[in-house]
Amino acid sequence: MEEVVHQQETVSHHDPPGLKGDHGILISEHEKHKLSHDAVHKAHKGHESMHAQMLLILMVTVLVAQVVLVEWRKRHFRSYQGATLVAMWVIPLVLCIRSYWWRFVFFWLLFSSISSLVLRKAIEKPLHGSTPRLVYKWFYFLHQISCGLGIVGYTIIMATFMGINLIFGALPATWMDCGILLLFYGLYYGVLGRDLAEIAAETMASNAGFYTPAGAIPNRSLDPNVCAVCGNRLLLKAEEEAIIEKTCRLSCNHEFHEFCIRGWCIVGKKQTCPYCREKVDLKKMFCNPWERPHVLYGQLLDWIRWLVAWQPLILLLVQGISWTLGLE
């Protein structure tokens, strides 16, 4: 009898790990997932017409929302820009707090704290002479970081598709998660930083008195030796060599500090002269080939705005309509 009990204990020690089902039967994780999947299919059996209605609601809502957003942007750009900025700033934070993704929350708080301090200096009146340089340095640094993160993340994703991760003995899921994470951080903070920089650029130039966002006549006339972006004097001529910062002359013959006009065009998304609004030849101003991708990358970031800011709200609206109509 003792031998039989000993044999049963020996067999039980070698049983494969798993979970017990409803009748005490040992099942594996894979079988449990399969049972759960079958239960979902059984619960939704015969709901084909309901699912078709939900799909139709989704398509119509997305189409109508797209038309509304386009018209809103055309007719009231300021309110659209403000609403988009608030949505992009708040919605990802709420979703990450609900999912307990504290790493994103930490970087969000860090970014928001520094950007809030910089924006506070940008809207001060009178505008301090060193403020434009400080603002453009921060947002230009943020722009370079976001661009670098996006490139690294995209490279890791492409390397995973080509199987390079197998050379290092890493799982594809690990590399893919890392690449998507870096790509998201680069795109998200790139879009958010450029929106904040655009507001700061117009505010500072307007406070300096040489620029009006609405297109009215500036309340100050531009002195030939003054930068219209920051309001400080130009220490060098455009043709003179500089050790730290040179003076740039646009095709309209207006001159600016190099870093001011770079911040105005690259960070502030402006392609016109800050004083006369004449079109700026970016290829002439940014002669180095590695500087032009910053402008192209800035246009790419604009396409991400709808995905981050408005898609969650549209999906929430679709869920609300489906719940109101009793669709599951």
C-alpha cells in the first residue's frame, strides 16, 4: 500500500504545470486561452447583424468627424489649435494613468514642467532680451531629441522585420516593443513640442512689436540693425564672419540673428519673413543637407496629430452611440 501511495506521489510530482478547471481537471495556459476564446465566440454567435450596425456606425462617425475637423480648422484655426493641443496633452496622460504606465507619466510631468516654465517666460511683458534665445534653444533641443528617437525607433522596427535581433539572441517581441516605444515618444513629444513652440514664436514676435499674427500693420518700424524676432540689436553684418552666431539675411533683405531665424522657421513652423511675410527660401538658408530633414520631419509630425488627439475621442463617441442603441 505504501508503495502505491509513493508511486502516486512520484507521478504527481512529474505532472505538467497548469491550472485546474471547473471539474478539477488540470489544464494548461494555452488550453485556458482557447476555452476563453471559444466562450467569446459562443457569446457573440448570431450577432452578425449587430456587428454590421456597429461597423456602419464607426465608418459614418469617422467620416463625419473628419469633415467637421477640417471645416473647424478652416473657419476657426485658433480654437481648433487650442483644442487639439489640450487633447494631445491630456488624453495620453489619462490613458497611461488608467493602464499604470508610470514611465510615460514621469516623462510627461518632466516635459510639462520645463515647457510650462519656458512658455511663462515667452508670454511675459515686456519681453526680456534673452527670452527668445532661451525658448528656441529648448524647443529646438526637444525637436532634435524627438527626431532622433523617431529615427532610432523606426530603425529598430525595420531591423526586427529583417531578423537582425536573432544575431543578438533577442526575442522579436522585445525589439519590436522597444522600437514602437521610442517611435511613439519621438512622434508624441515632437508634435506637442512644435505646437507649443508655434504659440511661443508668435507670442514673442508679437510682444516685440514687429509682427502681428492677424496680418495687421506692426506697431513698431524695424530698424536695419535690429532683429525682428527678438528685438535685440545685430552685432554683425550678414557678410561678416562670426565665431558663435552669425547674422542671416533673407531674400527680402531683412536681417536676423541666425538662431532666431532658425527657431522661427524650424521650431515655429514659419516659412515667411517675421517682418514682411515674404516667402523664405529654406534651401538657400539651410545649405547643409543634414539640416533640411528637420523641416521635412516637422511636416511628418503634423500627420500624427489626428491619430493622437482626435482618434480616442472619436472611438469614445462610437462606444457611446453603440451603448445608447443597445449594441454590444
